Amino acid sequence: MSGAVIGTEELVEREALAARAALPLLTDALVDRALERAVDLLSARADEVLAANEADVGVAADLDEGALDRLRLDERRLASIADGVRATAALPPIFREVRTWTLANGLEVSERLIPIGVVGANFEARPNVAVDVATQVLKSGNAVVLRTGSAALGTVTALVDRVLRPALEEAGDAVGLVRAPEREGAEALVSLPGLVPLVILRGSGESTAKLVRIAAAHGVRTLAHAEGGGVLYAHAAASPERLERVARASLDRLGVCNRLNLALADTPELAAVVARVCRELALEVRGEGGLPLDRPLGHEWASEPERVATVTIELVDGIDDALRIANEQTSGLAATIVTEDVAAAKRFLDGYRGTAALWNATTRFTDGFELLGMPETGINVDRSPGPRGPVTYRDLCLRQYRIVGDGTQTR
């Protein structure tokens, strides 16, 4: 009916259908040209994007300072976004044919990687994520439907309508956007298995956990970057000097998921080394050598903006105790052991079940660009088969077997 108001669920479905219709147009060559154009448009239309962002920031009174900082764009940050697109464009296309072989009956079999189709992405007040995720999804041969909340919707709309869609030209609908800020948009996005079988979730806390549960109930797979917090274990054979260097390197930024969150130490002396580094950096220590711990042991301080400048320190009774805590009481993002004992290091690395196990290195290296030389859509800490750790464009594919016979083969 003319003039009828479109509901949020119908809006999401319409965007997903349009994105799916654009899929046949997404050749590697078209996407690469589009990414190059997007870099140019980020510069040419910077004033429009920054004006939209200024408007968003101006009405975001309910955001804390950390969230406001993540929302805010300037020319330097736009240039950084363009650098990310440039890096994605420079990546090689996915080699679709993984391996081939011939069966005894003459059937020719090949294992291939094919696009998923339409991938959803939900994120909050971080406009850079819109471009980061969209360009990586496109590079993988998929279309995307983006959804953000009210705080960043104006900026993201400008990025989609003035940069990403114009860059794609005839395949512009391959980047969809949920143009409604209500939470129902996120819930609808994770409830359409026939149209959007995979949704990337960027965020933390109960709201993201709820979306994971809704998606599971509808048969939608999620790649959730929801929890983090790096673990540092100071083994009895740790060099205090090396421990100090690793701890300091782990705290260069606080509002990130892979920074030092929980330090475990075999001795009070080693715990004191970490505590001293924290105090020199004006950080609050909770637990051993500090204030009483008023949160669960593995609580991620980076997810609590008003207490982000906090580190937990705990004494442990050797490697097994450290592994039990790291495996059972933290998110499983990353853990490092600092020790001069090779056997102890191997035992810890073999026993840790998280996405990244490190030795004498900061957990800050748990990052797609640092480890793999390519941007990531997020870090997935699922404890099930599938993409885990830094998720890149190469992970956004399905495995398919292609079998060719001559009509004579039977079972």
C-alpha cells in the first residue's frame, strides 16, 4: 500500500535481498576497482563524512568518553581508514581451487572455496568498522548488510551512500545498510538464515551475547568479537627484566581487547614487577599487591569504560594452576608465558586452549594485521571448529566439492 510504513524486519529483509541480487556482479576485478575508488572517495568526500560525524558526536550525549573517542572521526582517522582499504585492495584474490584428485573409478574431484552469499555485520559506535568489514567481505566475494546503532548511523550512512556504494557503481547494492537505529534491526539481522547465514558481531557485554543466542535459535552462524583480555603468566623462571618489558609492551593501549588484563605470577616478587609497571603507567591494580578484586578474576577491564585503567594480578601455584585459570576463567583470547625455562614454556603453550598462545611476547600481537599481514573483521574466540582467532577475508568462504564423471561411475 502506498505510504505504508516499512517495519524493521521488512527493512532488513529488503536490504538482504538487494545485496543477494548483486552477488553475480562481484567479480574479483570489479571489487578491486571498487576498493581503489573507495580510497579516492574517502578523500574527495571527506568533508561530507566528517560533517555527518560531527552531527553524530554532537547528539551523542549518553556516550562515555571512550565511546565518544571511538565514534569521533577526523582527517587523520579517515586517512587511516583509507590505508586499511588500500591494504585490503592489495591482497591477492582468494584461490578458489584448494586441491584436486581422481578417484579409482575415474571421478575427478576438486575441493573449492565458494562465497557464503550475504554476510551481516553488527557493530556499535565505531564508524571505521563499517568500511573495514564491508571491504573485507567484498574482497571475499560476498555481499554485506551493515547495521549500527543510533550513535554512528549518520556517519555510517554517509560512508555507505557517498563512498562504498558509488565505488561499486553497478554493484552498489552489494553493500546494504539497516537504516533504522532500533535494536530490533540487529535482532532481525541475526534471524534470517535463508538470506544472511553468517553475521559478524562486534561489541561486548550482554547485548552481543543476546544476539548470539538469537542467532543460534534461528540457525544463523555468528563470528562474535565480544570478549577479550590478554593473560600474562610470570613463571618462576621468568627474567624480571624480560617480564617488565613484556608487561609494559602489553599496556601501550588500554581500550583494546588484546592488552594485558590479568597477570598471573608464581611468586610475590614477580607479581610486584608487574604491579610496578602498572603504577608507573598510572593504572589501578586489583588483587595481589593492590586493591581488593571486586569483579570475577577474568573480568575484562577494557569492556568497562570507567575502569579501563585497571589490571588484575593473582598469585598462582605453578603452571597447572595458571592454565586452569587461563582456560576456564577468561575469554580464551590470548595468553603469554614469560620464562627462561624452555620445557615450562612448551608445557604452557601445549596446555593453553585459547586462540593465541605466546612465549616471551605481548598478547598485543594477537591481531590479524600483525600476525597475517592483512586486516581482520574481528577475533573469534569460539571453542568449536571454524574460523578462530583473527578472522580475515580468507575465512569468509564455504568449502565445496566439485565432482566430474563420464556417466559410467556407479556406487
